[in-house]
Amino acid sequence: MANNNNNKILNVPNLRFPEFTGEWKKCKLGDVANLTKGVGISKGQKSSKGNPCILYGELYTTYKSEMITDIVSKTNIDSANLAKSKYNDVIIPSSGETAIDISTARCVQYNDVLLGGDLNIIRLNDGNDGSFFSYQLNGVRKRDIAKVAQGVSVVHLYGETLKTIKVNSPELAEQNKISSLLCLIDQRISTQNKIIDKLESLIKGLCEQLLNTNRGNMVTISEILSERSEKTTYNNQHEVLSSTVKGIYSQRDYFSKDIASENNVGYKIIHLNDIVLSPQNLWMGNINYNDKFEKGIVSPSYKVYAISNSFDNIYIAYLLKTHRALYTYMFASEQGASIVRRNLNIELFSQLNFRIPSLHEQIKIGNMILSIKRKLENELLQLNNLRLQKDYLLQQMFI
């Protein structure tokens, strides 16, 4: 790669393959492409057989990289009047929840794929690489697209305004090389996601199998957990944490802002290796083990527990999140203010019981789960590094 930060030629990216020289062409998207719309196909019209199709919502949920190389949906409706793809087409939603999210461009690598409604179809002129433009629209052009999107509760992106987006492009050979490099990173990201999915499934399966034992004695929650009563005595005593169905996080990191009351006197103090749960939605999985923070504070609405020394922390932490445990919590709760909330009866919860093996067996099982969890954490870190690498290249290899 050649670094062009000090290059006197203005219209070139900061990072470039050394065999290419000369300025990139400046133009508007409408100058290099014809823009049309897809034709409505509803979720209910998808089928197991028929013609391959893409619905606009799948750009947010199914197709995660800029090139679509495997079509997952089909429809058997009459396709005579529907919009069909041409290899190298770029598609982008024409409606979405936010202006930033609507900039989700994907390049279709097939002919004759049916393209549903709420899709803008960007059909590039010859001599242009659709994948290159997908990466550009999702990267350095993302905020430009957000600025021309219209609406509040539902945001719309119209073809006529999309035509006005300014783009930059080099010769086709350079476009191809840039998109090929980024495609390789996307393929690595996809592989990494599969590794992570398998590890998560392995942990989940092991927990359900190993923790569902017929060995040992029946033990109540009150014997396993003891409630903590420590509370803050002055403001901002410790970092504010949030317990979610995905785990415990720093509130500032998770929400990108502080949402707790400025006065957090009376918040509950949580220690390393504690259990924290939400009495309002425990049955949904909001019960977590704190293995990250030496000490923090949580809202007074949470319950905080210490694990008895007679039990292995990791074993208990995963036992309390098994499907069997979550199902059991239903019997210790009652309908709350809404259909998705149930209020935990603490007295009934404390009397729930589980069969627990010997401490020696708990430790063996806990160590096995912990070793896979550490492997998973390493793979997640590698995934994050790949995403950061891609984001860097999207900013440095485009103008």
C-alpha cells in the first residue's frame, strides 16, 4: 500500500495500491448509474420454492456484507411485472428507522433476482464495479446519504435525491482491486462469526447437559445466594452498571451516555463474582454474574446476591441461566404492569431448588465452561479487530 497523505494530487485516497496513479473522477451517482425502484413483495409471499428474491428488510437482518453472493429467500408469485436484478446492481433501502441506518448498500452478484418494494436499485453504467460503490456508499458516503434522507418516525430515501450524492471513482481495475481486498476481509468476518456461533452453541449445549444432573442434593436458592444490603452513601461512589439480558455492562459504554439519576445515593453496590437480577424481567434472562467489575453500583430496583463459599461461582452462574432455571422462575413470579413483565416473588424465589453435585464436580464443570468462554472471548476480540480493520480501510481507501 502507498500512503498518499502528502501527495499534491488532491483527488486521491490516503491509502492506495502503488501500481495506480492519477486522480479519481468526481461525479454524482446519477451520472454513473440509472436509479429505479423495486416492486412490492411481502414476507407472506415468500415460499420454499420459486424465484430467488430480496426484501428490503433483509438488508438489515440477513445480508451483512456489501456483496450478496447467496440468496436466501424465494417467492412463487407471478414475476412478470416485478423488478429483476442485473449482475452488479447495487440496492439500498428506500425506508428505514434512522437516517444513518438507511445507508445500507449491497451489491447483487446475480441476474434475475426479484427485488421487492422499498428498495432503490442502482444500475451502474459499464466500467463500474458495484461492490466498490457499495463499500463507498456504506463508508465515506454514509453521512451524505443520511443528510438527504427524509422523515422522522420512518425515514425515506428517494431515488431522485440519491442521484445527487457525490461519488469518486478510479479506473475499473483499481475499483476491482479495492473491492476484492475488502471482500476478503468480509469473508474472514463471516468465518469468524461462524466460529463464534459454534462456540456459543457449544457453551449453551454443555450448560444444559452438564448442569441438568441427577447427582447430588436438592439445594434451595436461599442456601446458594445471600442478598447484599450495601448501598452508596454519597454520590458517584462507583461506576454505574446496567444488567441486561446480554450481561452486565458499564452504563456509559452500553448506552453511550449516562441514564441513571444524577443523584445515585442509595444505589446498590455490586462486587466481583456477585449475582445481579431484575425482579421485573428475571424470566426473560436478566440474571447475570459479575466477572468484569471489581465493584460497581446498580439501580435500587435490582437484587444483588453473593454466592455462598460452598459452591463454585462459575457453575452457579451458568446454572442460574439455563432454560430449566428460567422456566422455573416463572413459578416464582406473577403478571406485572405489562404482558412482557412479571414481578418476582422474592420469598418464592428463595425457595426454588436445584440438584447440585459435589463441589469437586462443580469445579470441574465450571472450569470446562470457563475454558470455552475464554476461547470465545478471544474469538470475539479477533472479530472486533477485523471490523476495525475494515472500518479503517473504508475511510482511508476512499475519498
